[in-house]
Amino acid sequence: MSELPGAVRRVHPAGTTIAREYQARSTILVITAGWAAFARMLPNGSRLIADFALPHEMALIEFTGEMSETVTALSNVAAIELAGPIRSVFSRYPQVICEAVLAAEASRYSRVAEHLASVSRRGTVERTAHLLLELACRSQRSATSYPDRYDCPLTQTELADALGLSAVHVSRVLKTLREADLASFRRGVVELHDHQGLIEMAGFDRSYIST
């Protein structure tokens, strides 16, 4: 990817804004290290994180400047950026890159739809377990196994913004999962103590996640 015409390597320090709502920008972002969040900022100052971008994933930023999302580096993010507009990809780059762009967009649509289902229909413990399992699959990049532990740079506030809960409520839910010996989240590390128990509790089907 870094050898493609127009490719630029960039580093975005933790906490910085990669792209902002209402500002037109078009970029293909290939994350090589770090985590980023795609979020909507609400008039009351609250935030809803709709999706995360993890290492070795491709994220599309196609913002017209009318609304869209704010993309923030949650940890130090290293990325290869290909300037848009995205529609020009299909005339500029090899077919394999075009197919990867389409697959990335389809995968993100599936994740956002699943997150919407969680926020609107799953209970608080179930939706938290579901997200922890999703992030486990994506960080492991495996279609067949779950890690026993994985690094997760999210704060409880960021986790709350992704789950549609308050940070206090997230703390209680994590305590419930810990006391049930299902999962724990401490100091940037998620441990999955009972894979099958979590899967059954969340009704988790990993088929929506592209590896």
C-alpha cells in the first residue's frame, strides 16, 4: 500500500482529530498501528462512537462537509493514507486494492448495523459482552479462535460512548462480568475467562466480522 501513487505515511498522536464532522475530506486510511474511533458529536456535548478502526484494517473517510463523523486517534495511530475522492480509486489503483476498499466498506456497514442492534435491543451486560467479543476477534484477526486476552486502549468513557451507557454504568457492567468469571477489563487489557459463556450470553455470531 505504501508504494502506491499518492500514498503518505502519517502518525496521529493519541487524542488528536484525524477528520472532523462538517469538514470535507476524502481519504483511504490503512491503519498500521493504534486504534481510532468514528463518532458523532451531539448538540448536548455527548458522543456516540459508531465504530472503531484497528491495526491492519482499512477505514474510508468520505466526508462531504455536510455532516459525517469525527475520527479520533484513541492511541498513537500510524497509518498509510491515500488521498481521495474514493470514487477515483477504481481508475487509479489495481483491482486488488479496489476489492479491498469495497470489502472494508461492506464490513464497516455490517459492524455499524450490529452496534445499532446492540444499543437498541440488547441488554447492557449482553451488549458489553458482544462488543468485547467483537474487539477480540478483530484484534486477533482470526476466523476460528478467540484470544484469552488482548490489549484494548479504550477508557471506560470511550467504552461507554460505544455502548450508549454512562461511564458509571459501564463500571457496574464490567463488575458483573468479572464477578461472573466471564471477562475482566483492567489497565488496558481485556481478559476473556469463559469464551463460550460470553458467546451464549451475548448471542454472538462472528460471521459479520471480516477477518
